[in-house]
Amino acid sequence: MKLVLLSGGSGKRLWPLSNDARSKQFLKVLENENEELVSMVQRVWDQICLCGLSESSYIATGKSQVEMMHNQIGESVPLIIEPDRRDTFPAIALAASYLYSIEKVDLNEVVAILPVDPYVESHFFNVVKQLEHTIHATGADLALIGVKPTYPSAKYGYIIPEQEQLIEDCFKVSHFQEKPTEEAAAELIKLNALWNCGVFSFKLGYLINILKEKNYPYQYEQLVQYYYKLPKISFDYEVVEKTSNIAVVPYQGYWKDLGTWNTLTEEMKQNQIGFGTVSDDCINTHLVNELEIPVTILGVSNVVVAVSPDGILVTDKSASPRIKDYINYNQGPMFEEREWGWVRILDDEHYEDGRRVITKRTAIKKGRNLSYLMHLHREEVWTIVKGEGDFVQNGISMKVKAGNVLHIPVKTLHSIRALSDMEIIIVHSGYSEEDNIMELYSSWSEMTEHCIGIS
């Protein structure tokens, strides 16, 4: 069986920590057994490794998440990269075409699809393993996992099974109900309805045939080029609800969608992350502060205060799901994790003479480097505030260290490799809103191969 994890999201529901460049699954606010802060994707990947599924697993993700994915779970994890964000049906179709035409997976092999960010107990993945047997034993076109509800929730969709088992611990699906009222949910639970947790499985050939029937390309390279024409629609609407031969395997255990601040903070083992103070008379109040300025919360209960370079959120926990309706600020991400380190925007100013000046703090991990490139419309001034490295400008290499100031004119090739962990204050200045870049090489080995005097 092949396992494909879907990693997407627009980063709105956990603003300001999440943004278009850093979706919720990358936020390091959970704790592992060693009391280290980890992200949702790190936690799930560790569980997959412990269950022996990592060797047959892939992650489908967008271009903007590739570096962060590598940074958090390593570069060896195979990624299926979506050229555009287009909902779960296109993402799963692309993954199926990749397995078929690039990985040469047999059409009879079972593929399981699940979100990259479920908060579950590890034995959930033993149920995922059962899906392969379920598909083969029942002859179902699709096999799903349904979570046994612990309360009548209006937040989730429901899978209503037929009463008679197909095989042990497996039922035929009668129908679905999309996010009912709590009263209706209570009635559904009496019918043994299950929460739909977004886990699907099917034989690879089943989905390839769907692509053929719809006259979509099913070879990976062709589908990548066609991808922008695929409908923006969920897999549930495009496939699941149009299929009658569906089996569901119940899962009885802990499962939660950590999609809002109120659900996320329920699983945080500490009520404060970052610099600040939460007074003792605050009940069920959480502070998450990514800045180096103190935040003080006094006598306020049942709230979340989240602080990042992107903004500040103060919300009652019960109101936090409404945040996506209020985030319409016209700004790009102010913090990004990169494969080689991170970038934090400190200031972004427009001046009357037409200049735009951006000041940012950039961290580069030991042994990593920035690409060898030139900016076509802006100059830069670098002030090295930590560490030392090899700096290259127009093919000339020199050692640099904390305290050095470097001027990089427009259309000047440059790069740097960190010999120790480095931090640099970079000031961009230019008269164009466009940041056109010409990149020659991304790796240091390419630079040493093609540039004289660089080692």
C-alpha cells in the first residue's frame, strides 16, 4: 500500500502564526515525548515512521511549502509538488498520476490518502493499514475511515453506515451528511454515524480510470501542464459522493482537527510559548509569542493571544474560528522558514521619491548557503551580526564575520555560505515594485564547479 499525505492550506485559521508561506501544520506548538516543541507535520511523520509506513509514504504539497517541508522532516521524504493550489481532487489526481507514471506502481495496488495534520493516537495508523485488506476483501471502490463520535458536533461531516457488516469491523456506507446541526448530529449518532476524518483509499487503477473517463491527462508530466484547468473541487464532492460502492472502517480512539486556536490550545502542554507573562488569575488563557518583545496578560480568561511578525491576535477562544472572515490585510508573509534558515521582515517602507526599502533579518544555518544570483532592480546592504562565512561577489570570494558591512549593487552576482550559524540584517532598496531575480546556481558545489577562486 502507498500512503499519500496531503499538505495544503492557506494559513488563515491560525493567523498570525500561519500565513501563505507557513500553514498550520508547520507551527511548532506541540510537544513530543522529549518535551521538544514540534509541528503537526513532524508529529505525524514520527508516528508514520513508528508504524513502519514511512518507506511507502509520499507528501503532496505546493511549491511554496517545499523548503519548509524539507526543513522540518528532512530532504529524503518524497514530495509530489502541485504547481498550483486547487483543492483535494486535483491534488489526489496528481498524486495518482505520479505513482502511476513516475513510480510505476501497479494499478491493483491500494493507495491511502490522509491529511498531513490529524491529531491522533499512534494506533490510528494501524487502522490505516487495514484499508488495504478492506479494499481487497470487500471489492469496494473506496474505503474510508470514520471516527466514532464522542459528542454531537456540528463541525464535522458524517458517514452513515449500513447496519450489517461487510467483514469484521467494516461496513458499507449508506450515505453522507455534511456538517449537520448539533440536534441532527445527535440523531445521526443514534444511527452509528461516524465523523468523516478525510481518509480515503482506493486501488490506483480506480482513480486512473476516473481521469481517463473525464478526458484528463493521466501521465504525470502532461497532468502537471494541464493542472490549472482542473476544477477547484474537493475529492469528496468530485469522487466520493458520486460513488456507491464504499466501505468504512470505524476508528475508536482520540482524533481531533487542530484547525482553530481553541482546538489547538487544548493540545498544548504549556499555556505560554515565548517572551511574556500570564498572571495566575488567568484561567484557560494561552500566549504564543514569536517576537522578542514582552507580552503581558492580566486577569483575562479563556483567551488566546498570538504574536508574530505578521500581526497580533487577541481572541476569545470560542470566537477564534471566525478569524478567517477578518483576515484581509494586503501584506505578504512577514516570516518564512527556508531550507537554509529563516527570514523575518522587520520593516517595509515606501518613500515619496518612489523607493521601496525593506529591512529583514536573515538566519543561515551552518553549512548552508544562499543561491548565487543577482537582483535586477534593487541594491542591498548586508550587516553581519552573528557568525562567519564565505561571501562571493561577481566570482570573487572573501571571508566575512560579525561586524562586516557589505554593499551589493544592482545586477551584481552574490552568495554566501555559513561556516557557523549566521544572522544578517539585509536592507533592500530600489525603485521598482518588482523583485526580478536572475539565479545561476542554487548549491555551493555548483558554484565551486563553475566559478574560479571559490572552494
